[in-house]
Amino acid sequence: MKITIKHSIKRYLYFLIIIISFWSCSEEESNQVYLIIESTSITEGTVGTEVIIKGTGFSPNQANNAVRFSGTIATVTASTATSITAIVPAAASGDLTVTVNNEEAIGPHFTIPLSVIGYTSFEEVPTFVGDIYYPKTATVDLVNTQLTNPSSTDPYVDFTSTGNELGFDLSYDPSDIGDNGIERIGIFSNENIETRPADFEARFEDGNQGFLMSDSDGTLVLTFDQITALNSNTIIATIEIKVFVANTTFETGEGFQVFFKTANGLGDPIFDYFGSKAEAIAGSWKNLTATIPTSQLVTGSLVIKLKGTVNSEMVFIDSVAIKGL
């Protein structure tokens, strides 16, 4: 009888320990604070902008909170258990994360706009409602006919910057000038296009003006002003171009290429749309974006080569830009 009672007491104590342990674990779990990002004050901001992150599980000690934008560490200026204030670093757009004690919480996608280093949409260039042809001659350098005839309404092919937009110079590749004739090349406005609406498949959307190449009978070289702000510290340096390729037949070697020319030359094309590649993007406006190679993050110029023949190849360029952080 004594043995049975003794065993019963032991069994009772054993189950009591288990129950107490369960209660203890349950209480610990109910009191546990998880690392969570609930919201951010903004989801888009330039480098240096302040962002307030709300959530739980943060550390009141600033140094214990690692805030990253697309993997790049940010400076934390203040923190509590439920709030962190951080400064947007020079980084690509991407997820915002917070790490505390090796635990990571993933927040919203954060957009960091690139700064404009050089840009034009050709809006500052004089245009005329009149001629739609530039009277090309067999020469390399092309000049505005207004230099010799102030009343000329021919499209501009040369522009010295007078404001915020890049200036440019248009020429022919010496090895591919083509024959004499009148060509649809230069800066056009939508009003000028509307004088012969059936001849033009597109209208400019970024403002009212842009560059047009059609029936160039050779290779045009459009060279923009030098960009001096690029250097090895520039990150995410990109070239952006808004272009419309008309629905016409582009043979091999016809279309356009985009380069960033430095003291070492043109280098490889950053965009290369010749032949079937040009036809593949034809029929609608395209916003093309590409990264400038690290080896070319020096002073240089944006250069666009456009090749056409006597046929009706037509390329519209609405805007170009170089951006970076």
C-alpha cells in the first residue's frame, strides 16, 4: 500500500512539473515580440531622405538595428522598440530590410530615383512649321541652313545649349555619306509633322519635339555635349532613350546604335538595334534603359548612330538621358 502511494505521488509530481513547464513556455511565447516591419513613412525617396520605419522587435539601441536598402546599409539616426529613423543611402531600388540580433524582417519595395546628369527632350531647339526636309549635301559636318539663310524653315541639325538641355551636333560617318538629296532628318515638332500627317507614323510624347531620321542615305552620327559628372564613384550610371521605330523593313546594318564615347573611343554599343532587332521593337514608343560600363565612368559624350538608305526606314527619338547616383 505504501509503495502504491509513493509511486502515485511521484507520478503526480511528474505531471505537475510537465504542466508547469507547459504554462511557463506558453507564457514566454505569449510575451515574445517578433521582428516585424509594419510600415514606412515613404516608399520612394532620393539619397539623403529620412525614412521612419514602424514595427516591432526593434532595438532601442541604434547600433543594434541594421537597416538596408536593396542590400546597402543605411545610417540609423534614432530608434525605439517600435520605430527606427534611417537615411536613404546611395543604392539601387529594392527591398528595405531591418536586421536585429541576426533576425531579418523584409519591408516594402523602396524606390530610389536616379539623379539626372545630362538630359534633352529637344524642346529648346527652334523648330518651324514649314519644310520637312533637310537639303543634305555630300559632306560630313551638317550645319543649320539658317546660318546662310535666316528665313530658312529647314529642321535644325546642330544646337548649342542655351538652357538645361544638352546641345548636339549632327554629322555623317565619313565612310557612309551617301548621295546628295533632301532628307527627313533633324529636329521636328508635332505641328510640323501634321503638315504631312500620313507620312509620319508617330508623334512625340515627351513634350512636343524630337529628333527624326528617315531616308538618310547613309550613317548619321548624333553627338551630344560632354558629360563631366561621371566618375568611379558614380553608381547605377544608366543611359535612357525613348525611341519609336516605324513599321518598315530594316535590312542588316540599318537601324540605330547608342554609345558612350570617352577619350578611348566609342567602345561597344550600349544599345544595338540593327536589322531584325530594330523591327522587333517597331510600332510603339519604347523606353530603353541600360547601364554604362564601369570602365566608361569618365567624362564622355552620348553618341547615337542611325543608318538608313533610300527606303523608308524611320526612327524617332523623343528624349535621351544619362542618370546615376
